[in-house]
Amino acid sequence: MAQTGIERNPAGMSAHQIRTEEFMKQGGQVPPSRATMPDAETRLLRAKLIMEEAWETIEALGFHPSVDNRIFHHSELEFTDTVKPDFEKIVDGCADLMVVTTGTLAMCGVDDMPVLREVDRSNLTKFRDGWHRREDGKIVKSPFYSPAKYAAVEAFKAAT
């Protein structure tokens, strides 16, 4: 892993990220000290963990996702309402997703709190003049939406 970007700061980590990193370290996954692009093996593991937990959460919500045996875009997934929802598994799946995505940030050497603050700021700008809700309930952002700008990403780009 080529290290670059900004140095990590424990003050920029949530208590959740600190606990997640402790879990990871006990399992032999040591997060880098600064923003970096993880190696292919680490990226593949993180992708599989995220997909596994997302899939389990979707099933807990009462749906069986399916896709043809090909590369697809997420909008091509079909959801069949054939499973009884399981509240406990929904909660567990959401929590597990938070752990694996926070762990992925850690393995990229990124503190979660500045990222979460920036995405929250950006998300709230979606409700400026011109926003609407699609028929399926998804919020369609305003033309005046302000995309998130992550300091860790900017520092990583500048250093590479």
C-alpha cells in the first residue's frame, strides 16, 4: 500500500471506528496511519464483506435480490417480495454494514467523522429549491445540490 494523503487523527474517529479498528487489529487487519489505496486483496475482501452484509440485510427486509449471471448496474437488480421480514436481522444487518463500511474507511486510512459530517452537509443540500421525491420514494436532489468534498480524497489526489 502506497501511503499518501493526510495523517490520521484519533480525534477524527468516532467511538464506533475506534472499536471497529480494535476488532480488525485482533483479526490481523491493521489499518494504515494515513490515507492510502489498499492493495487488491484488501479491496476484494472489503467488497465481498459489504456485498454479503448488504445481501443479508435486503433478505431480512423481506426480499430476495436476483440478477442475471453477468456484470450489472445496481438499478438492474430485481427484488422479489417472497420472504417474511425479520426485524432482528434487519437491525443486525444494518449494524454489520456499519462495521464493514467503517472498516473499509479504516483500511483506506480515513477517519470517519469528517467524512460523515461532510456527507450530512451535502445530503441536506438535496432539499434546496427543485428537489422532488420519485414514485418509488427516492429523493431526487435539487439542481442546487452541493456534492460532498472529502478532505481525505483531495489530499490523496494531490499526493498521487
